[in-house]
Amino acid sequence: MRLEELEGGKAVLQRMLDAYGFTMQKQLGDMHDLSSGTISTWIRRDYFPGDVVVACALDTGVSLRWLATGKGDKFEAVKTTDSTIAIPYFNLSSGKLEENGVWLADNDFIPEQTSKPIYVKSQNYAWIIDKDKHDVSNGRWVLSIDGIHDVYDVTRIPSNKIQVQLINSGASFVCDANEVVCIGQVIFSIERNV
């Protein structure tokens, strides 16, 4: 990251509020013992508060690059040691995918050809998804259908059609492949057994 890439002022402040889940600048000030005048000065002078940005990244697991520059993903896959990797963690509930920090996994658990891994957890299942895969083919996929997200087993059929079946359900339908939005391909499925 080069110095000229850093964004100060209102942009970096908004990303820190987003990372903490705050709606008001006062919440950030209270957390880091900052006066409202100090935060106002950041905005007025387009100041980059490096110490607070680093603290925010450490507190929340949000990507330091994203916080500082606005570039990249909010939660990037980051190697934490030689044997572990932190990947973005999402909850899947009531058809919505919501960011929930990072998930630590053993490096050997994520196949090398997986370019953008994320961890998605629902009530009884969890999946490792490659968010970079978007060409729906036979297999298990996270799809958005009319804005509702879920995990489906997909079978390609002629004329650019797909048969879509909700996992562990008899419910299925056939549609045009262009009628669904592909979020990513399931690489691993994890199932709760108790």
C-alpha cells in the first residue's frame, strides 16, 4: 500500500463506522476516547488517523487495505500463520447473506485453485464457497433467486436451462440459467449431526 493511496477524512471515517457497525461518530469517539472536535478536524482537514484505523482493523478483523484505501474486499482472505488462513465469514439466514467477521481455517483445508474463499454458515450447515466462480454448472451453488439467497444443487440441461433443487429438500424447478444470480460455487459442505 502506497502513501498516496490512503484516503483520509470523511471516507475513512465512514469505513470505520461501517466496520464497527456504528451509526454515529460519537460511538467511535466514545470507543477510542476521542472528542467530537478531533473527529471533525479529520473531516475538515482530510486527515488520515492511522492509529485509529489500525486499531479498528485489529478490533474488527476488517481488511486494513479496505479501511485505509477503500479498495479490495471488506474482509479479505489473509494468511495468519504458515498453517492458517482467515477468510470472510457470512451468516445465511432468512434468505440473506450477512457479513460476520472472519473464519480461521487450516491452509490445507482450502484447495489451492480456490481464488476467493468465503465461509457461509446457516443453522445446521456451513460451506466453503469460491466466490470467484460464476458460470453455473453441475454441482452445488449459492444462488440468489429474486433477491433471496440459498444453497442449491444444480443440474445443467439443454437450451441454457438448469434444474435447481434446494439442498435436503424435494423442492426443485427448472429455469433459464440467466434467471438466477450466482454468488459462488460450494467447495466444501459441513453438516451438523446433533
